[in-house]
Amino acid sequence: MAGIKDSNSYTIIGSTDAIETRKYFNDLTIMNNESLNILRGVVKENEQFKIEKKHTDESFNELTKINNEMTNLQRELAQKYSTLKALNQELENKNNELDQFAYIVSHDLKAPLRAILGVTDIISSTYSNKFDEELTELFELISKRASRMDELINAILS
């Protein structure tokens, strides 16, 4: 959040940082209180001009109302920030659980896949001279499909 302060106004540009937002709300509250004090001083100094009490009271009440609304907004913002922080932590925990799950599942899938590839390699290398063309093609198909499954598992981990 950024704030631009001059002698008569304060402009706030949005932020998700509750601490910084609270600072700007506090600054605004101080400015409102200063305005109230100036208004009270003007009323006292200008009693000779008989400023209408009603107008002064309305201004004072309006500034008090704005101050109260800002305080309520500050509390609401702090609550929402706290909720958001808790939700972000929960999301981070879930992502860690998902990473662990993916690692375990991939390990559990790769172990039998390596065994299948190992056995087919041993059979192919040992008995390939006794295979007919159809059996050779089937062993090549097993090898290709197992390699494809290994690639898919690696892609899931990535």
C-alpha cells in the first residue's frame, strides 16, 4: 500500500499488507483527530462570530462517524488478513502432502516397471535366437510400452 499525504488529504493505494494498511489507517485517524482539534479550536476562537453549534456538532459527529468506520474497517482487514494467512499455510501444507504422495506413488509404480523391463531384457537377450518374428515384435512392444509408462511417471513428477 502506498500513501500520499499533503496538508489537506491522504490518498491510499491498495495493498494486501495488513501492517502497512494499519499504519495508513492510523495516519488517517491522526489526521481526523487533528481536524477535530482544529475544528474545536476554531469554534472556541470564533465564538464571537457565533458559529452555529448545530453545524459544528454535525461536522464533529460526521468526523467521529468516519473515524469509527475506519476503525471497523481496520479490524475487518486484520481479520481477513489473518484468515488469508491461515489459508495460505493450509495450501502450502496440502502442496507438500501432494509432493510426497506423487513421490511415493511414482516410486511404487516404477519398481514393478523396472522389474518387467529387466525380465523382458533377460528373456530377449537369452532366447532371442529362438523367437519367431511375432514373439520378437511382442517383446519389442512390451519394451516400448514399459518405456512409455516410465516417461509418463517422470512427467507426473515434473
